Amino acid sequence: MAKARGIYRCQACGGTTPQWLGRCPACGEWNSLEQEALTPVSTKPRRDGSQPVAFPEIASGDFARFTSGIAELDRVLGGGVVAGSLVLVGGDPGIGKSTLMLQMSSRLAESGRRVLYVSGEESAAQLKLRGERLGVASANLLVQAEVLLENVRQALESVRPELIVIDSIQAVYSEANQAPPGTVSQVRDAAQAMMEIAKIQNIPVFVVGHVTKDGYIAGPKVLEHMVDTVLYFEGQDSGAYRLLRAVKNRFGALGEIGVFEMQESGLNEVGDPSGLFIHGRGGEQAGTAVMAAIEGSRPLLVEIQSLVTRTTFSQPRRITTGFDQTRLAVMLAVMEKRAGVFLSSSDVVLSLVGGLRINEPAADLAIVMALASSALDRPLPSATVCIGEVGLNGEIRPVGQMLLRLKEASRLGFERALVPQSCLVALGSVPGIKLVSLQHVGEALQILKD
């Protein structure tokens, strides 16, 4: 009898190879290839395909949305839950994914919608304990502790829910697939089944995904390509605040964030998060600077702290929290080459307060000012916000949505803003805040020396 053919699939990236290798040729991960049986080609007749339609003849219309009952979640989703959408929620273990999904399910159930919560990792009794703590009591919330995909499909046909939660997608498997549960093919098949349910029956489906040690949703990336929206939970285990960020959204803005506070009663919404990431208005201590960031459509004022001290090692240390370490190295090089601030023999620690992560170049000027403030041991003037990108030649370059950033700073009581000179023509004047225009990083550092 001929031996069944198979392929070897990487559990990290999803790449395939006809034979086993110690290292995946696609992503370089070691010992990640596992054998999968080839799925036989279906002999069933295919359904009639769709016909090409001229673009002007395509009927346009808004997506049907309804509120999830959680305003911060609605913001990240782009205005509410879209009917027929498939949403993937990822994050580190214990960050609050299941808590958020249970709270959303409870509020939708209380509003009269029938919700099916499929728990693949916790029993119904365990989910009941968490639900009692969160105040869940609606009979419209139905819980199914199940991991077999075929049984989940049967429950959907009998229950006819208006929203489905799968917690988690890695726990669900199909008997038709010979691969072990949690492998790439099983996760892909489960996600494909959920996508068909969402699109054909027009039911929104939320699936919870595990995160690998590298910070990616396990599955692998093919799972993110299949869904309509990908939401990541961010935050420090020791901190009380959680950020829900949209890294993919076919129905809304990319990069939008929602802010939550973890308490005993669950996740509470934070409607005005700018006050969480700043302490006062600056000027009290050296080594701090405040910047105005844009996360999605929301302006946020965040505080940057730095510590510069003489090193006792031959190789100085560079430690960052919330920033790209490479960007810190670039700013240190610019300060040394273009402004004469030498920190090559000092340990440098740079931190963003509150557990937030910032990747936009608008933080450059605030980083430079915080570093120089700590090195010179001189605080910045009180109620000052720093906004601008620093180029490799030391020039201070403009950034987008400057007016929105300045209005948020003025609302929180900031009276002075360090901005690129090229922005003044477009800005004119902003009520309640004085604009200090700068062309070069040397001019910015002179403010600390005066």
C-alpha cells in the first residue's frame, strides 16, 4: 500500500517544504517544521461563480453597524461592530482579551442581541466565575465549552446567534484535518470556517488569538490576512492600563487606539487618556519632556523621561521602553555631530510613561530635549510641549496634523510649544499657546542653556 504523501509546514510562518529540515528556509526558525497530510482534491461540483461587473454599476452603500456597548471598542472598530465582519483580537496572556470579549458579549446580550460565546480553553464553570465578577447575568448570552469545529457549527445552526465569540481560535480543531490541534493547518481551517459563517450568514465573529514569544499572533500571519480587522492588546503586566490598537481594519482607520483600565470589576473605559501619560505640565524635574502624539484620529500628550549618567563600563548601555532603540541611537548621533552634546561615555535610559509605544518621528524633538535636559541637569520651561522630527543634519522638520496636536496641548493647559519653523505659515496662531519656532536642533538645546 502506497504511503500517504505529505508536506512539512512551519508553525511560525506557514511556509512549506517537501521534506523535513532542521531550520525553516522561509523564516529561519529552528525545529518548527511539522508534517501535514495533503488534503485530497474535492470532486464535488463547484457552485456558479460571480460575473464581472463594470465599476460604475457596482451598488455602493454604508456597512451596517451596531454598537458593542463599549465606546472605546467602537472607536477602534471604526464606529461599531460591522455585520458580517471577522475580527481577530490578540495580545499577551493575561492582558485582558477574554475579559473584554465577555464584557462586550454581556452588554450586547443585555441590549437584546443573542450572543454565542464558544470557550475552548475554559470550562463553562470557569467562565461563570469570571462572569459573576464582571456582573454578567443576561440569558441572551449563551456559553458553549467546545473545541470541535463540527460541534460548533451544529450549535450555530440551532442557536442562530447575532454575534459569535471564539476563545481561542488555536483551541478549535476539525476532525476532517489529520493535523494536531493548534497547528497552522488546523488554525487556518478554523478561521476559514468562521469567515464563511461571517460572510454567508452576515454574522459578526470575534476570534481571540494567542501571541508568540516574538509578539505576533500565532497561526501564523496567514490568520491576519484572512480576517477583516486585527486588534492588538498592549500594556505592561504590572500596569493597570491597557491599549487596544487596530493594526488592520477594512472598515475604519488604521492605528486607532482605545484605552482601558484594568480593575477588579473588569476593564473600564478611559475617555480622556491624555492625562494618564503626563504628570503635571513639566518643568519640575530635569530629564523630562512632553510631546503630542497622534494615535489613529486621537491626539495624546505623553511624557518622555530620560536618565543620562556616566558609565562604569567600557561599553555604555542604551535602554529604551516604548521606543525603537535604533531611533535613540540616531538621536544621540545627531546631538553629538550637529549640536556638540557628547554622550558616548554615558549610560542612557529613555522611557515613555504609561506603557505606551510611539513610533512616529514627531517624538524626535521631545527625545532630544529630554536627553539634553538630563545631561545638563536643567529642566525644560514649565508648560512646554515639543513637537517635531529631527533630520540627520540636525534640521527640525514638520510633522502632520500639527494643529490637532496643539489644540490638545492647549486644552490641557500647556502654554508654550516648540515647533518647526516651516509650520508657522500654515498654523498662523493657536489660541492659548505660544509657538516657538525652531530650525535646527542647536537652537532647541540653547533653550536649556539660557
